[in-house]
Amino acid sequence: MVVFRCRRCHGDVTAPVREVPLPDADSTLAPYALPEGVECPPRMRPGTFAYDPPEAGERVFRPHVAGAALGLHRAGLDGIVLARADVHGTELTSLRGRRNGCCGLDGCDGPNLVCRWCTAEVATERSDCWTPQEVVLVPAAVEAVDADF
């Protein structure tokens, strides 16, 4: 299991999570597709993450050193997808143009979550009525650390 943290200040931005395959986007529900009053499940199960796109480049691992960041870089990676329940240490951006949506955040205008400690843009939450319910970490803004450290 890993914890993702801000590259700038090293503050944790997720709970411990484990990698799983990315669910097919076509099978992911959005709230509008459900009967009224039924809660929409997140795209990712809590406690998991996936790379998007799953086939992006080969992983490049640095040797493991106790407490060091894991080399989880992938060429061509768009994001690291998680459930909102696993994301903490973040706040909504102060940029009003990034907080669009009618029932939640649509995530169409760039990262809308910043690191609570240093305000680096670390993720995009998508929680509107027509979007999958997910948070996508910005790969260049976060690093993975062994959660067992």
C-alpha cells in the first residue's frame, strides 16, 4: 500500500491505498443515471487507486529506501484516480473558475483541490451530477510513499 503526498511540502494527501485496475469509463455511473435518492457510488472503491490511462508507459522504479518516495512515474500518465473518501489534506482552490458545476464540481477547468499546507494544485475532484464520482491526482504534483513506513 502507498500514501500519496504533495511533492512540494511532503504533506499526505491520501489515506493508504492499493493499486487496482482502472474501471471501464463506460461502466461508471453518474448521479443523473440513478433513481432519485439513490447515492451514486464512486468510480473507485475506497482504499484503492488506479492509473489513467492504465497502459501509460512503463513504470520506472527507484530502489526502495526506508521512508523514501517510490518511483511510480509513468510516461503519458494523465492522472491517478481515487475515491473522494481517500483524499485528505486538501482544500478547494480559491480560483472561482475552477469550482464550476451545478450539483458538485465538474472538474472541467483544471485542478480544483490544493494541498492544505502549501496550496500546490494536487488534484481534480469530479462530483457533479453528470460526472463520475472521483478524484484524479496530478501525477507531477504528488509522489507515492510506502504506507508501511
